[in-house]
Amino acid sequence: MSGDHPVSPPAGPEGLLAVYDEALPAVYGYVIHRCADRRVAEDVTSETFLAAMDSVRKHRDTEPTTPWLIGIARHKLADHWRRAQRTPEPMEELPEPPDDPWDAEVDRMVAHHVLGQLSPVHRAVLTLRYVDDLPVGDCAEILGRTVGATEALLTRAKRAFRAAYPQTHPQRSARGGHA
């Protein structure tokens, strides 16, 4: 009898192998939408599955699931951002965003571009807070900072984002007589 609920995967390494094909696109999709660099997304996704394999080998009763793997990916991405704070790397290309209505697509592209211009720590705190929708306390824990320091960082990151974001109201500059 087939129901609406799939059978739970087995525990341990066998369970990880059982969910791998289903979980890989979800984990990669989670990471690529948060880091905007295909190479980094591939590395973080690989690190996620390696860490998951280590975990299920140590704790054989663990039943791997896609949400569990995305949780590991979130931590691996935070690790990447911490490393990037120490040795920043410039972003070379932004991935093409998924098909959206044109205005939303342009806004997303501009936002990704502006995020790519920010420092890694500003990019990390803004992504954790506004893309992942995490409370400031969780952002602080992931970034290894106090809540107060994270709130101040968030304020500076938002200011830097606004300063780097292009003007979207051409009529304001047109008031000077030039269209």
C-alpha cells in the first residue's frame, strides 16, 4: 500500500546513500542561493556530504534526511564565511537567477551584485538575517560574535548595502533638467 508518506530511510551510511539523489539538488540549491558562486557552492555541498558521512559513521542510529543535510550545509556555509573574513576572495561571476517576472529578476540581480561588492562579513550577516530569516541571536552564534556586536555589524552592513545600491528613481536625478 503506497501512502502519502515515504518510508523512512535506513539509519547510518546506508541511509545517507538512500537519500543522496533526492537531497543533493536541495542542498546545492540552498547553498547556491546564499553564496552566489558556483565553485563555492559545489565545495560547500561536498563538505556537507562528507561531514554527514562522518556523522552517520560515528552515530549509526542517525537517520539522514534532506532537512538534516541542509542544516549541515548552513553550518558549512557559515564556516566558509568565517574563513572568507580572514582571506576575502573577490566574486567573479554571479549565477543567473531562476526565471522570475522581469522586475523581480532585475532587483534580484542588482541585490546579488551589490552583495558581491560588500565585505564577506557584511555579506554573511545580511544573508543570515534577511535571506535565511534568522534572529540576530542566531546570526551572532553562527558568526562567533556577541549579539551587540552583531547588531552593530548588521547596522553597518545595511548602511554599506544602501550606499552601494544604485539609485532606482531616475526622476529624482531628472529634476535638474536632464532626462
